[in-house]
Amino acid sequence: MKITILGCGNAFSVKHYNQTFLVEENGRRMLIDYGWQAPHALRNAGLTVNDIDDVYISHAHADHIGGLEQMAFLRYDWKNHPQNFRDGMNFPKNKPTGKNFNYAPRIIANDQLLKDLWEKSLRGGLESMEGFVADLSTYFEPVPIKPNSVYNWEGWNCELIQQIHIMSGSMISWTFGLIMSRKDRKTVYFVTDSQHCSPRQMEVFYAKSDLIIQDCECTPFMSGVHANYGQLSGDPVYNSIKLPDAIKKKMWLSHYQDFVSENKDFSGKPCDWQARAKGDGFQGFVKIGQTFEL
């Protein structure tokens, strides 16, 4: 399996796009999240929306699902789908004609998340079509994964790990990390957009993984959305429970600030983040275009 870093910037980064990973196996391509900058990230990698077979969705926030509406309209089979409004009128001229092309890519997510994805996010823009009423399955092939079940993707076992994304007062919004494992292969854990508020519980999943791609903010304050570098590195200022060295040696950090790639700190002063991360025991920060072979 090949993993390519397509995006590692913050939610609204034009330069580094949203956090997006491309996974390839047996000629099939799956994206880990499809944010509003994903189309640009694909183009940067020499790919188009038509090259993607599956999309894994970790949670329903704009920087992780913002490109889905565009994907739906570009991939939709305007010519052959039953409709009452002048068949073929909106048929894209550049739509692939090969028999293997499937206009409805699979969208893989927790079962409740898929429901929320349609009702709270995509329905307003995709339900009303010319001549009929659409639903999620009009544009995608939904693959709802129930809690504590494992989904098989091209021979890889996919476990969805429920994590805390935002905790505001008594309200908790969750996100689902993804662990992919296969016999005689290395196990990878995509820790997507989660707080690091319970590191001891997280260590259970860290320990079973050989490669960890961890989201990481690099500001001197904690937003309450993502893990913070101070927490992960064990800085006592953050009341952090230090991660074991064996776990940090398996961990690559995916930053959320453009200044990290510019070798500056939050205030604009010079800072070699790669050297700092390696000095603290991590593998380093991922870069756009970086690949991993499992």
C-alpha cells in the first residue's frame, strides 16, 4: 500500500491545502477526507476527481468534506440517470466514457456520521435536482460502518476509532481516526482531527500501530480541536502525560499552520521544526508529496 501526503495545512490554507491523504492499493485510490481544498491538492498531484474510487470521511466539518459537493456534481451521470429535465442537457463533455468508470464513488464512514453528513451538510446543496429529489446514494455509494465492526478495503482491515474533536461545555463532537492493518504488513493509524485529552486511552491504538500520522497544532495555545505539539512532546507547561519514546519514534506529525513549513514559530521567529521534532523523538513533520510504502 502506498500513502501520499496531499495536504497538511490548516483548514483555510491555500498553500498547503487541508489535511488530506491518498491511499493506493491494487490500482484503487482512496482519499482520507475530501475538504474544500482537496480538488486543488489533487491537481497539484497530477490527479483529478475522476481518479478517486473511495473517500473515507472522519467527521463532517468543512475542511474535511467541503469538496464533496463538487465531486458529486462532476461525477454524477447526467446522461443516464432517470430524470425529467431534458436528458443530457448538463452532461459534462469531459466525462470519462470507459466502461470501468463509476460515477458514484464509495463514501466510507461511521453509520451515524453518514446520516449527519447528508442531513446537516450535503442535503441543502444536493437534494434539489432538476426534475427529481436526490439523496446521498444518488451521487455516492454509501458504505456505513457500524461501531465495533471492521471494514475490508482491498485486503486491509479498517477500524474506525471514535475520538473527541471538540468538547464545548457538555457537548462533544466526535471524529473517527482510521487504523488500517493487514497480515504481514505494517499497521498505519491516521489520527484525524482529534484532541489529545486522553493520551493513556490513545496509547492503546498507538501501541498497535507501526506508523502513526498525527494531526498537530504548533501554536503556544491549545484551540481545543487538535492535539498540540506541547502536549505530544511532553512539555510540562501543557500538563502533558509524556508519550513513551517507542510511540514517538513511530509518529509523523501533520501540521496545521503554514509557518511550520516556512521554518518560523508562531511569532515569526526562525524555528527549525523538523530538527525540533526529531530532537523530541518524533520522525518529523510530513510534507506535501511525501510518500510511505507499507
